Amino acid sequence: MNCLKKRRQQTQKPDFKAELTYPEAIVIPEKPSMKTRGKYRLGGPEGAVVHHTAGHQDAKGSSSVQFAINQGHCYFVITQDGSVYQQFSLDRYGSHAGKSIDPKTGESSVSRFLVGIEICAAGTLETRGDGHYTWFNKRVTNVREIKKNTDNQQAGKYQKFTDYQERALIDLLLWLDQNFPDFDLERVWGHDEVAGPKGLGYWRKNDPGGSLSMTMSEFRHKLKELKRIRANNPGSKIY
Ligand SMILES: [Zn+2]
């Protein structure tokens, strides 16, 4: 039994090849890999799904990574200061999106081919007399209101991602696009797209919603623009 246990622990140790690890990412050597369920059919992700954690925006990277390990989920984590955590190998997929459909290809269960990116933020907020509160009853002031359903954004009040988080998200997505030949910036979806009206046909999820500073359609457009601009200005980090 000891022998089996030891072997299982060894195979789960993070041991990621450099080309399968985002150079800016923090890998926590003493933690095991997040749970993966198989190899990507094309060797790497074909796009991505942007989420918010619906948790504390100031959550530590190590506890967010541990949470995913405990839940059997697999995704990048971007903390409030823009740090990116990766605790899995990018040739393998794991669960993050649940019931979902890729609006471009019509395929279900998108976790099999799109990589998940969780951004630490509380998500939707409740308004009471003296301010805006998270579902875990923390008062926050970095609030964005979406007045009516627009593109992927369901009406409501949301805790905003920080500028550090949005920049880190852009850098990560453009790196994925540059390093995986089948990665498609047109298939960078919000969870509220693949598990929302554009995918499932109804709102099952509302992240990133108004936590991101623009709609996902605008965000994809911006990513393609930045790709073009950065290609013409090598070494620059323009947002
Ligand atoms: Zn989500």
C-alpha cells in the first residue's frame, strides 16, 4: 500500500516542460498538479475560458491553487496583483467550465479543448443601504454596474478586476496564442458565453460578466489588435 501511495504521489508532482509552462507563471513546487483528465486532442489548448472565482479578490495564490486541487479542477489563477499561477501541464486538460458549448464549433464540454483562467474577484454584488456587498458579506467599493444585458454581460453589479489582473490576462492569452499553433483568439470566451445564451442558450453562469472592463466581443477584438500592434513593435508591452 505504501508503495502504491508513493508512486501516485510521484506521478502527480508538478514536472512541467518549459514550453508547456507560461514563463511568467508561478509554479508551487511543494504542491501536486491540479487534476487533469487527459491530453488535449491537438496537443494544447484551442482557446480559453475567462472566469472569476466568486471569492475574495485578495485571496492568496497558494490558497486558490489549493482550492482547485481540492475540488479536482484545473485552471490558471490570476491574483489581485496580476500574479499568474500555473499548476498543471499545458498539454493536458482538466475541468473548469462544466456544462458548456463552444459557440464557434458547437461542441459541448469545452474544458476538453479550452484552458480555464480564473481571476480572483467576488463577482456579483448585492446593494444595501450603505454600499455594495459580496455574497460573503464583505463591503467593496470597486464596483461596475451593467444596466442591461449586453453581449455576454448579464445586468447587475460586479466587483471589477484590477488593472493588474486585466493586463496579466492579456499577456497570458497572447503568449498562449503565440505558443500553441491551434490556439484561436476568436475562441477566448467568457464562462457566461459557453455556459450562457450564446452557448447553452440560457444563463447558467455570469462570469466574468461586468468584472471585466468590456464585453467579451470587445475583448477579443482588443486581443487581435494588440497582437497586430505588438508584432509590429517587438519587445513592447502595449495594452
Ligand atoms: Zn466560471
